Amino acid sequence: MSTEKAKDTIYIDVDEEITGIIDKVKESDHKVIALVLPKRASVFQSIVNLKLLKRSAEKEGKNIVLITSETSVLPIAGVVGLHVAKTLQSKPEIPDHPDSGADYNSDENINSEEVQDDNSQENMEKSVGELAAASGLSAEKIHRSEDFDDTIDIGDELQNEATGKGLEESKSKGNKKNNKKDKNLKVPNFTKFRKILVIGGIVIIALIVLFLIFGSLFNKATINISTKTEPVTANLTLNLDTAAKSLNTSSAIVPAVAQTSSKNSTASVPTTGQVNNGEKASGTITLVSVYCIQTPPKNGPPPVSPNVGFTANGITFLTQNSTTFSNTGTFKDGCVSFAANGSTSIIAQNGGSNGNLPSGSNFSATGSYSQVSGTSSSDFKNGKDNMVNAVSQTDINSATQKITAQDTSSIKQTLKNQLIQAGLVPIVGTFSTGATTTTASPTLGSVGNNVTVTEAITYTMLGVQQSYLNTLVNNNINSQINTVQQSIIDNGVKNAQYSSLQAGATTAQITMQDKAYIGANLDKQNLKDQIAGKKSADVKSIINAYPGVDNVSIKFFPFWVNAVPKDQNKIVININKS
């Protein structure tokens, strides 16, 4: 085989990889291959790459000649044992090993300006495509040796290299060791590695997409806002009225509802009264009807009925029969007197000896019979004393006071619960006692050692709607604060204290003492409009700008979310007073 047919020239591009260069060497049909290197070819700056290149050429039975004058390539080629020529017309040789002390930067070893003509220098700076175009070669012919000027000189040393002989004579001992190590080197499977990288990248991207989808579907933000609060006192006088139909804020007239409950209460006390239960005195009297001022009746005075009372010496006697008068009267001293037709029997109302009166005692009638009087015609006898206990008015009053003093807390609680169940605020201070029915047994004046008094009492408590109280309290507090920067955090109505000035069954006047708390004027919907879609720092900046805000904390779900959702339904705002 001729020398021309045994040689091939391959131009290397600046960004080619070692695997591509090795493939070109294997594809070449020539035994000697000249690789024309561009300047600053980083792939030839690695001793591993050159070892791989040489090992692959040896397996194919081919020799490599590097066409370059790069001083950084020469020492590496010397270590590996590759032939180097400055130009295609130069004689190839293995550069000295770095340990030999050769100066690769000296003019004696490398002087590209002397050994290369203008065309070779220009070729060294061009890519493979540019060189092929310049020479008129197609892509299919670029590796064909007959299309290039075959001027490279292959000496005996390089010919021996092609047959695998004489290599040991041109290398140092250090190079022998490196060649032994080169036999264990393997070309990495870059295709498999690239496939692993692609699959791993797809998995990572898929996980990122899943995280983003999960975050967008289930993301949530909880904003906890602590505000500084200060107390404000509201003192109001309210007029409760069951007849009122609507709230009158100017006069504080509040519609009220009366809740009532009836209860029968009893109390017993010993009797302290005394009655004379002895025999009653009795006798007869003669009556006369006298008219001094008024005109006397034409047909005579009306008759005196039975059980008409006549009093003498402080003792009351009752008539026992009916008595009529004469139709004709007697005029004397300007008065007209009508005599009774017969005598009248009377008996003392109570027993006792004090009813025994002497003859001639005078008796006077009461009530409509004030013009009638009488005189006893004989002594009153038969009256005897027998003192026993009886019911007095004092006894009844004493029992009634005991009922009044009884504990009514259970009644109050019952009325309070009934008002609460009706959705009203009970005003305990309006608790009052209504109509009372009192009965005594035994009755007043009756004989007995004890008396029991029973009272049927109606109790009343007023209640009002909380909305009415909220309106009155809020109006009072808002009149004391700047409603633009401050708002009511808690109006305190639920813990308000009430005192009754005047209470009745249907109306009451009360005082209301209320302690409210005010803070920053924060509207949750307005805040959501401002912070939707914002980052954590921006959210805190917006909310902290409100006066009265003490602290802002934000919790995101899931944990990798760092922005408030744009969907306001996923935003929860909690405002706490401190």
C-alpha cells in the first residue's frame, strides 16, 4: 500500500467532544491519521482525553499525529506518547516528557511563525467546515486522503508506530507506566448518562408541577391580627316602656316586654287581740226621730230595721226588732219630734259586764238613722266577762310582713330565664311586686290563738332587645371617638350593669353603666381586597399601617406557599384585642 493511501487528514472543530473525535478516527479507512487542531481546543487540554484517543487508535491499528503548535498540548502529548507535527508538511515526533526539562515555550522547540506559512496559520484558526469550503471539498469528501495535499513525512519511527514496534524506544520509563494504566481506561457511556439526566429532569419537573397544582387548589392563609385596645365608659339613662313600639334614640325610650309570674305565699303568727266572749247585756229603749233643720217627711219618719246599731257609753248595741214612728210630730224649739210606736229591744254586740247600763241611759244611732235616738226605761243586766284571744288587724299586718320578707331570688331567676329564652336582655333591676290578694284565717275579730295570712302575689320583670341597647351604646361611644381611625372592638353590652331609678309593671327608668373597648378600625372585607395575592412582607406592611395594630402573624398552607391566595374565600382574618 502506498503512503498516500495510508494517510488521512481530519480537521477538528473547536467545540467537538472527545467521543466524536474517537468516532471519526474509527470511521477512517487509513492507518495514519493527521488531526488538525484549532487554537484553544479545550478537549485536548486533558490527559485523560488524549489517553482515550490513543488507546482507541491502537485498538484499531492506527497512528495519530496531532497537527498543532499549542504549547499547552505538547507536554500532555509527550506524557501520553502521541506524535505531534507543527504543520502537515512537518515531520511528526513525540514531544519530550515534561520531566525531561524541555522548554516548550522556547523558540528552538516551537516557533509557529517560522514553520507555518500564511495558509497553514489561517487554517489553524478555521473550523472544519470553513476549511472544507475553502478547499472546495464536500462534507462527504472531507475525510478522504486523496483530496488533501499529502505532504506529511512519515519516517521509520512513525512507520514502526503503525506496526506497533519501536514505541518503547521513543518513550521514557515514566511513559511506560502511563501506557500500562491506559489499558484499563474505558470510554464512558455518555448516551446512558444523558438518558438518566433527562429522566431525572422530567421527574423533578413533574414533582414541581404537582406541588404547584396542590398549592393552588388547597392553599390557605390565616391572618391573626392583635390590636391595642383602650376602654371607654358609656353611662346612659333608659326609659323602658311596654307601650312603646319603636326605639327613640333622642329620648332613650326603649320598647320593653313585661314578663310576669304569680305565686301564693303564706305566713302564720300568734293572735294578740282580745275579745270578751262572755254573755251579752240586753234591755229595751224608747226611740224618737227628731228633724231640726231638714223638712220632716210628710208621712212620718221611716221605720228602724233590726240590727241597727245604737251606741251608749262606748258600747254598741244592735236592735232586735223593727220599730215604726207616729205620722204626727210635736214641734218644740224649732224641731219636730216623732215618737216611736212601742219600745225597741237591743242587745250588746260583744259580751261583757260593760254592757250593763243603768236605766235612763241615752243611745244614739249611726249612719242613715242619725236623727234617731233612744232612752232606756230600765237597767241593762246579764252582761258577764270572759276574755279570750282573737284575730286583730295587727296580727294580720304582722303575717303580711313575713310574706314580704321571704326570699324572691328563685322568682327573679325564673323571670330572667324566661326573658332570655324569648331572646331578650333581662333588666333585673326592674323586678317588682304587682297586685296582691290577702286573706286571713280565721278572719279579723274571730276567736283563735293563731292566724294564717295567704297572699297571691304577681311579680314582674322587664326585658328589652339587645339590638336596641347596642344602638344606644354604639351611638354614645362613637360620639366620644374618632370613627375614621378607631372602631368599637367590644361594646360591652353583655356585661353592662343596670340600676333601677323607678320600676313598675309596665314602665321603668334605669341607668346603664357600660365599659366598652375600642381599637384600630379594621374591616375584614376591605383587608381581604388589599392583601389578596400579596407576599407575606407586603401583607404585614399593609396591615401594620393601620393605627392600633399591635402584631400581625400569617400562617400559610401548605408550607411551601408564600403568598396570600387570590381567592378571598381562602383567606381567614382573626382580630384579637390585647
